Amino acid sequence: MRRLIAVALTLVALPLCAQQHPHWIATWAPSQFAAAPIPPLDGIDRVPTYVDRTIRQIVHTTLGGDSIRVRFTNEYGERPLVIGSAHIALRESGADIRAASDKPLTFSGRTFVTLRPGAVMFSDPIAYAVPALTDLTISLWVKDTIRTTTRHALGLQTNYVSAHGDFSAAAHFVADTTIAYWLWLAGVDVVNSKATGAIVTIGNSITDGYNSTPDSNSRWPDVLARRLLASREPLKSVVNAGISANRVLSFGTGPSALARFDRDVLMQPGVTHVIVLEAINDLYRGTATATADARDTVGAQDIIDAYHQMITRAHDRGLVIFGATLTGIGGMNRPTSPAVDAKRRTINEWIRTSRAFDGVIDFDAITRDPSQPDRMLPLYDSGDHLHPSDAGYKAMGEAIDLKLFSLKRP
């Protein structure tokens, strides 16, 4: 009996060792979703299929660290993703890397791995000096046939695909073609003993950076990350969980914000703060018409109720969550109406006055044209009267009070 009791006590004590494990923080994470699985009506399949190709993808860090791991996903795959080899390195320029920085990634000690459909997998952690605000390359040799259904479509980043063969360790990478989206990457995490957490920004195309200059990291979360790292505020990463054309309540492009909130926000390693900027697509796409199903009509209260759900889920995890007001869409190059803007203004007023969120980021006040309050200032308008320009994204990122991220839940 004494021996059994001793064994039991030993087993109970083992989890205490977990306190010595490194504290991982996401430095970058694109929200993946399913690309269209069926070719469009013109007969051209716009979802490429690869086999025996090396794909070198560029990842721009926010937070740096001294250890790294990469999260891979085949969440929407139609067949297994067979990675024959994977490498990480610091980017030199274009598709080339700094040879001395190249390291192989392993999976339970192996240099290859197969991800079944729906699976997510971490690479083994490695000691690696990860600079802040720096381009990393993640190179995958895709050994077997795979269709690129799991991807983040609006990468705004040039990535590179080789001719046939394994070039994952090549210092000079000859691209057969380029792509502007991220494939099978769920995130990059680092260990940084000075860091205090991660800020996750969940939203649609305005968070995703639509109409910003490609390869320039000009999205408003990028601006926020640079400001934070240059400040004396507590050290944090910024994770962009925007999906262009995403909605809060229903499937638009990718799962709705409510459906993906756990995956893209609550499960991000090290998350402490959340910024929500989303609902425009629900409002102007969910407008009642003679042919519309009444169940698809979206009112301001529907969005407010959804915000309450996200607030509750964030608070249950001890996270601080901020509401960002919706920017103007007057003159938008798509069908809309004064009724849509009335809903937008109702939602914004609730965000500003309800005190339901832990704080408010008033992007509407920052970007609107005083002479036409339903529109963005021309300087901040990319031209479609919906998405900001580089100057608009810069203004948004620079207007956020950095002291907000010192707030903690009681």
C-alpha cells in the first residue's frame, strides 16, 4: 500500500514541472480559411495544386525572441499535406536567405511530417535569435499532391514557388512563380522573457489591409506593432486576425467572427488583449430587399448582441477587449443605402457609450470627413470609399492610445 501511495503522489507532482516550460507568445498568425473548393463558372481552377514543389513564404515578425516554433495547418485540406522538409531562415532579399541563419524544422525529431485533413501541428521548438520587425522565410517542400484550399488569401506579401524539387535550404532561391497569399501557416510563436503578452486584432478587410501597398506592411496593426516596440509601454506582439470580406454573424469569406473567435483569438499563445473591428460586411450585405430572406437581414442590435458574446468569451479567459468604431462607407462603390449608415452610427454610439467593452478605439472619429460624416477623409480613402489608403491605415495605427494595453482584467 505504501508503494502505491508513493507512486500516486509522484504522478500528481509531475504537472508542477509545467511551470518551468517556456511561455510562448504569437508574433504572427494569419487567419486561414477555405479557398473555393470548386472551379468557378469560367472553368478556370483558381486554387492551385502543387506536388514536388518548394514554397518559400515571407513572415514579418512583430515581437522578437530567443526561441521559435511554427504552427502548420491542413484545416481545410481535401487530402493529407505531406511536408518532405521545412526550413526557417532570416530573409536577405527577394526569395534569398542569409545562409548562416538557416535551420531545419523538425516534428517530434523528424524532418518530415504528414498533416491529415483538419489537423494542426507545431514544429519542435528550437533556440533561434528572432529579431523584432524582421522578415523570416519559412520554406516547405511539398512532397505529394496537395490543393491549396487552406490559405490566407490576402497576403499582401510576395511569396515564392520553385520548380520541381526540394530547395527548402537553398540560400539562393529561384522562383518558378510567385503567389500573394499564405499557405498552411497557422502562426509563428516565440519565447521572450521580457514580453507581457499578445494583442489580437480581429476584423475584416480593413484589418487585413485591403488596398494598402503590397510588401510594405502598412496595415494598421503593423503600424501599431511598430509603435509599441518603439515605446516604453509593456512589450507585446500584435497578431493580425483579419479576413477580407469576413462577417460577424454569418459565413462571408471564411468562418464568421463568432465562429472563429476561439481559434483566431482565444487560442493564440500569450494573448492578453483583443481589438474588435468588424460588422460593415454584415450591414451592407444583410440589407432587406424584396428577394432577401428575412432571416438574413442584419440590424444594429444583432451586431451589438454578437459583440456581447465576444466580450463574454474574452472576459471568461481574463482578456481585455476593446471595441473599435466602424469607419464611414458613404459613396462606396457597391450598393448601399442611408439605412446601412444609420445602423453603423447606432453601433458606433453603442460602442462609445455602453461601457460594455473595456475601452474604445474610435477609428470613425479619426478617419471621417467632418463635412460628410458618413465618409472618410479623401486623404485617408483608398478610392473605393470603403478601405483606407496607406495614409488612412497609418492614421488609424498612430491614433491608438498605447496605455490601453497596460489595462488588466480584475
